[in-house]
Amino acid sequence: MGLKKMKNERWGCSPGKYQLKFDAEETCYLLKGKVKAYPKGSSEFVEFGVGDLVTIPKGLHCTWDVSVAVDKYYKFESTASSSS
């Protein structure tokens, strides 16, 4: 069939502001919450919340302004190449 089940980790946080650095690309799916993500040095933001599937690029430094507690599944992309 060619389908694979992704192994996901789960993470959450309470409302607040968090300084984050992503050392690998992350894909996450929000089960709960609302976030405004501000890239370092910018006043512009990306807003996401419940039901959103988000890809965060490797190397991003940002502030997450969490207005509603977050509960998410996430997966970091492996840097090692794999063959299928």
C-alpha cells in the first residue's frame, strides 16, 4: 500500500511567552490551543490553533505567544537519509 504510520510525540504548555529555537524541522498538529509565533527580530507573526498542521523550519528562532494552553502532536524530521 505504501502507507506508513508516523510515530508522534505529544507536548503541551500553558499560556505565556516562550523563546524557542528549532534545531530540526518540526511538523506539529494542534489538538488544543492558540499561538502567535513571532520570528526573532520581527513584529510580524503567524497565528495557528486547533486543527492546524504546521511545519516549522529548521533554524527558526521565535517567540511563541500562547493565549490558550497548547496540546499538540509533533515530529522532528530526521537529518539522516533513509531508503524506502
